Amino acid sequence: MDKSPRHERFRFGRFEVQPRERRLLADGTVTPITPRAFDLLVVLIERAGELVEKDELLDRVWSGLVVEESNLPVQVSTLRRLLGPRSIATVPGRGYRFMPEVAVTAAGEPAPAGNLPEPITPMVDSRGMVDRCVAALRATQLITLTGPGGVGKSRLLLETARACSDDYRDGAWAVDVSTAPDLPGLEQLVANVLCIADASRTGIATHVARRCMLLALDNCEHLVQDVADLADRLLRASPRLAVLASSRERLRVAGERLVYVAPLPVPEVESATPEALANVDSVRLFMSHAAAALPGFALTATNAAPIAHICRELEGLPLALVHAAPLVRAMSPLQIAEHLSDPLDFLKAADPTVAPHQRTLRASLDWSYEPLAPEERACLRRLACLPCAWTLEAALAALTGGAGNESDWVTLHGRLVEKSLVTFDSDTGRYRMLGLVRRHARERMDAGDAP
């Protein structure tokens, strides 16, 4: 059997390169790449960890052609945009070195069942959310994780899928729905992940009908009806298929079970001791990412109060905490806390590969706000002017101004609860809105949107 590299597959991180098929996959999904960039990638991967001289690269990638040396850094830049800025190291004046560790398998060997990426950092889960979700999946075919943007639904989805992947003979497969522009794009995306040639709904249903597998559909809110229709069709096709979805609103599919994902607990007081704070989930998450950004960073009597303030000000929202933590490389916790008066633009993702709608808090909130109908936006902005907790009666008084059809406003109010922009506490009968959501809605009003 020919064992040349062209008959092998290369895996590194969340990527797989298939030279014979000329495909680059990211998390199991085919990623567009130009022919020259792909050829360059294969050459570099074959010599991973070694310096590959510029002359060799030019000779192999542009075989038989006379080209300017400047073509080489252009293609390297393309690869860095796809794979990450540190994937390829430049050795000035000499050439390039492919940095990730590469695993090689023969093309004829079966690929691993599933495409779940390995976690980079440990998950903070003292509330046992993963176990709760796994138990729910074992009891029904469809689970939807709901909650506000940035609350950690995507991480919980992947951790849950990983924890129960052995339950599914044909693997657990994750699909980031946020990258699909419409229904045809969604079906093509799912087909790409599952390596199905027929990307129609019928083709996908035929594929899953014979399999015992878990399909994890992440970030479904912008195509919620399309995802619901697809999930319903697939679940009806296969009694051994399970669907785990994350969305800011439920799918409304028969048999769906909801798991609400709330922000992490925050310190009750900012004057707590470092020992007490170390057991609070929001502090643990902040410290985990801060220590990753600045090795040796620790919780002390000096920085305990500012860190507690950061966690309280950001309301235990994981996305906000993960964005804030790497700032310890350039600022003290006290300085970070002092700049949280404008968190929507101040906090940005340190990782350039983060999805666009999660790169800033504003982008995350826009992702929820922009799809709202005009009347839903108006309702949200008016509710943002209420105290931190309110009754339905207080909401109607503010929304109707003593006039108008109350039932219409009750419906709109309920829609915002469905979309995780407002939460309802059944024990107290009161409604709440995250402070960050409130700030964003008020900014929209100040920018000229009618109240």
C-alpha cells in the first residue's frame, strides 16, 4: 500500500487536512481555502516542527513556474488567518516552520466517531450542570439549553456532548449553526460535518436513520425555526438519534426538554476573604483565565475585593468574565474594576478565532437585539427603565401608559422571556433583566430608538 503523505490525513487541534481529497476541515466542517494555500499547508505539515526553506517551498508549491518570492508570505498570511496567528513561525531570511503537533493516519483508516474539540481550559461546574444535562439526554431525544447570550451555553453543550459521547455508537457531532446564513446553508453545514454527499433534508434524514448518534447544534437562535424543522425531521427519522441544542429561545419541537443556563454565582459581598472567594464559581472562572494569561497570578488579600467587584459588576456572565480576565497582563484587578463603567466596548475577546458575535459584549447583545421585531425592541427598551425587579402589573403600567391593548403588551413581554432577555422567578412572581442587557437597551434608546 502506498504510504506517501498524499494518502494520509493530518490532524492538529480542531483541524484535519485531507491531501487526497484536497480538503481542510475545521471541527468537521469543510473550510474554503485557495489551491496554492492548500498546497503550501500540505508541504509545511509534512515537515511539521522543522524549518522548511523558502526555495523548497517555492519549488514544491509552484513547481515548474517562475514566481516572485513575495507570493510566499501572501499564502502564509492566508493560512495564519485560517489556522491562527501562531500556527506558522517565520524564520527571517530562511523559511517557515509549522508549529502545531500533527497526528497522522492512513486515509483508509476510519476517522474518529465525532468531531468534538478538546477543551483548552477546565470548565467551572460546581452546580453539576453537565451531569444534569447528561441525565436529561438519557431520558429524552431532544434537549435545548436556553439562557441569555454569553452565559456559557456553548461550553456546556460541548462538555455535555463529550461526557455522554460513549453512549452513541456513531459518535457525537457538533455543528456551529451561527455560521449558516439560511436554511440551505444550515443543511449544507450539517451535511459537511457528517460527511454526507446529499445535503438535502431527505439525504441527511436517510443518513441518520441508520445510526445511533448525538447531534449537538450550537447557537441556533438566528435560525430557530429552520433548526426546529430540521431537528423534528431527523428525530422522526431515527429513534436512536439525540439532538442537543443551544439557543437563546426554545425550538418548540414536540418532546423538547429545556435546561435553563443561568449566570454563575457571584460573591455576596466584596469584602470576603480570598479563601471564601476561591469557592465562588464566577471567581473561579475569572481566576482560571487570568492565571492562563499571566502565569503565577493568584487571589490575594490585596486583589480579592477588586476581583469580587469585577464578578459582581459583570453579574457572573461567563463571556464577560473570560474577556475581562486576560486584562491582568496589562492592568491590576483594581484598574480593571475601575473601567467597568463601560463594559460593552471595553471588554473584548483576546482570542481572534472567537465567533464574531462573541468578540465583545456589545456584539453578543446585538446578536440578541437585532433580530427582534420593532415592537419587541420597543418593549425591551421600556422595560429597561423599570427597577431591577418588577411585577407583570408594573410592566403593563409602564408599557401601556394607561392606554392601549394590554393583551398585546402581555404577549410582547412574554416573547422577551422566551428569548432569554427577561427572566421570570416563579417563586416571587417577579421579572428581572441583566444589568448588561438593561444598559444595552438604554443605549439604544439614547441613540434615538423610540422608547
